[in-house]
Amino acid sequence: MASGTSAPGRAQIKQKTLRTDRWWLAPLRIGVILGFFIVYATVRIFMNKWYWVDDFHYLTPLYSPCITASCVEGSSHLGTWFGEFPRVIPFSIITFAVLAGFRGTCYYYRKAGWRSLLLAPAACAVPEPHKKYNGERKFPLTALNLHRYFFYGALVFGVLNVYDGVLAFHGKDGGFGIGLGTLIIWVNLVALWLYTLSCHACRHIVGGRLKNFSKHPLRYRYWTFVSKLNPKHGTFAMVSLFTVILTDAYIMSLSAGWFSDLRFFN
């Protein structure tokens, strides 16, 4: 049976919506941001170059960890687990699969994607173009329920990024050093961890199944902390997109030799 504005008994009008405000601006803005990030990340992972700055041990998060024999010398912090990849296969295919899976199945990005990219619906009181609504009951949409498992993978890669951030305190002549790249990497780390820890799956894992908080005081503290971050999960999700792009673009520019890192110490 038809639903929405086509449902029996509903007034049949030619106007798509009676809203007079700029309801289309928010989904358009989010759609442009998501589209740009998807294109940028796809292009970057298939470049297979300009991801490592040897002088300061900067490794872009899009290629961390670099664990194949195809990686440039010095960038394989965890060693080489695989042989050389063919040029058509990105070095960061595992990283991309886990982190793209985490963001792609994220509750916030699912909402943003449905509204901005699929217009289902674009805004309140604006009917969607689809005549039939099936929800997320069929494959591949049922795979979106794997979000909590991708969350565990995101935690692992978050720890690896922290390790990369520690190595970024490297001077040009060895020893301790701080540059603009170091600060950018750590700003990105803060944004990524705020996004990860504010996740709905994280909140559920920490305390979602507890029936009595008084018997689990430590988990209750974790749950309280995550609950304070959770309302800003959407903000952290979008901010972290920009910090990832900024970090990767800066490291790419240094690796390509387009300009030099601004050094504050050594």
C-alpha cells in the first residue's frame, strides 16, 4: 500500500512541501562534505605514495599501519606482514576497510547519508522520492548492524594512531622534536578519540546491559563519561572528517616536497 503523501485519504497537492524555509540547505551541506571526503579518501588510498615523512616520522592515518613490503623504508612501524602488493591494490586496504566500515555503519553517518545522499527523507515534512520503504531489512543494508564489531577494530587502529603520534615527536637530527605536523597529528588524534568514545556502540558496550549500576561503579563511571560525550557524537563525527583530511593533506605535502615542516623545536 502506498504511504506518505500517496497514502489513501491524504490530500493530493502538487507542491513537494509547504515549508518556506531553506530546508534543503542542511542536507546539501552535509552531502557535499560527505561526497568530498569519499572522493578524497578514495583517491588518496589508491595513490600509494606521499604518506611518510622520514625526517620527522610522520605517517598519515590513512596508511597506518603500513605493513606490506611495498611500504617505503621506515614507515612499517609494526614490521612487514605481507609481501609486495600489486600497484592496483592500496597498501592501506585493511585500514580503509575497517575505518570506512566503522564510519559507514555509524548511526550518525547512516542518518546523514539517508537524508543527504538518498533524500530519505531530506527533512521533516518533506516527502522522500521513494514510493516504498523497506528499512534496513535486506542485504546489503543488514550489514550496517555490524557497527559494534567495526567499533572494536576502530579502537585497535586508534591505539596504533596514538603510537604513530608518539613517534612524531622526532627531531630532524634524532632525539625529541616538535613541528607543526606533530601538533596537527595530535589534534587529529583528539578528534578521532572523541568521535570513537562518543559512539553509541561504545556507550552500549560500557554499560548498556547492566541492570544495577551500584554493583559496577567503575563501569558506571565509564558509562557516565561516554554519556556526556554521546550528545555531541555528530559534531565529533564531522570535525574528525576535516582533521583526518587536514592531517593527510599536510603529510602528503611534506612527503611530496611541496614545502617544509614548520619546526618549533629541533
